[in-house]
Amino acid sequence: MTSCILKEKKDTQLSICHYFGVRQRPSKPLQTTVPKKRKLEQLYLDLGQRDFGKPVLCPTCGMMYVPGVEEDGMAHAQMCHAFQHGVRLTPTPAMRLVNKISPDECILEIRQTDSRNLRNKLAAVLDVVKRELSFVTSQDDSLLTPQQTAYLYIVRNRVVGLVVAETIEEAFTVHPSERREAVMGVFLLWVHSKFRRKGFASCLVTAARKHRVFGMVVPVQKTAFSSPTQSGLEFAKQYANGPVLVYNCMSLESK
């Protein structure tokens, strides 16, 4: 009897709503609580390190990093390994091979127009060189200018030597200072510390002389060096076997 009364009451409400054109509000669904996203925080493992959370300078590679920070640790490990063993680079047939010295040794040429991947490898090598030699240049991030070409000496898929050569027009003798005609300038020359005094630098400069200017081998007498260090000057004297030419690379960058 009670169920019949409830049904009649419900039917009456529906009839009234339909007659007056009033929509009956649907019952609100049960709201479920959406859990808030937890904000992730970087956690560090503090084992009582004296330098924890403070930037430190690596005595091996010279990189500044923060112990305990994962990103810094990974970047430092990569840099330190490259600094000690050379940047990894596996030659492929698509790369420009200019000298096949042995099955494990070769010299590759890199130009400004080469692939991004190859230029990134050059950037990694230059990062190692700059840290070791405290080499500073005002050039932008393009790495190479249209007048420059880089040559990498590779041993067992590791870059252990680099020379950056560029086109110049004049240079000067060291003592006394006399203006001379020049064709190629050695902008940067570097050999990994584990491979020095083995003729690698001579091979790099010779490769640059043979391939930097199309159709000619640049004579030693027309090859100049950019502000060499004392050790660089000693190498230049030995390589030139005569007067050493130097040039001002800063004047070229400003052109």
C-alpha cells in the first residue's frame, strides 16, 4: 500500500512539471575526491660530506660542479672522462677522412657546414681544450668561421689531437718583426697530454697544409701560428725549420 502511494506522488510531480514546462533537476552525482598531485622534490644523499651542497672545482678536469646534485654529477663524470681519455668519436664513411694513418688512427676534417652531430663533437673537444689550455676566444657559438677548418686526430675512437686552420693573407716573423706573405694560419693546436712528443702535432699541421686550400699544399714558409705559447713556439721552430711566422687572429675575428 505504501509503495503505491509513493508511486502516485512521483507520477503527480512529473505531470505538474511537464504541464508548466519546468525541467526537473537531476539529482547531483556523488563527487569523488581527486587526489592532488604531489610536487616532486630533488632529494640528496647527505653522508656528512664536507663540501655537500657547495660548488667545488675538480682538480683533474677543472670543472666546477656541486656534489650531490645528480645533473652536476653526470656532467662532471662525462667531462672528466673526456678530459682524461679524449672525446669519443667513431669515424664513419660519411665523414671526411683526410689521412688513414693505421687501422686505429686517422685524421678527420670538419667544416662549418657539416652536420650538427659532428659539430657537437667538435664543441665537446673544444670544451676539453679550453679547460686544459685556458684558451679564450671571442668567437660565438658557431665554433668555426667560414675561413676555418678543424682537423681531429683520432686513436681508437678517441679524439687526442686538434688543429684549427684558417685562411690569412699576411704574417710577421718573430725576431726581427718583418711582414711576410702567408696563406694559412694555425689558429689552435692541441694534443692530449698522453700523446705528446709522438709526432701527432706535426701530422695535424701537415694535414691542414695539404687540405685547407683547395688545389695546393701550403708551403711551410707561408704557414703562420696564432700567438703561440712557449711550448707552441718551440714546436713551430722545429716544424718550420726556419723563421717562424705569427699572426694576430683577433684582427681576423673583428672583420
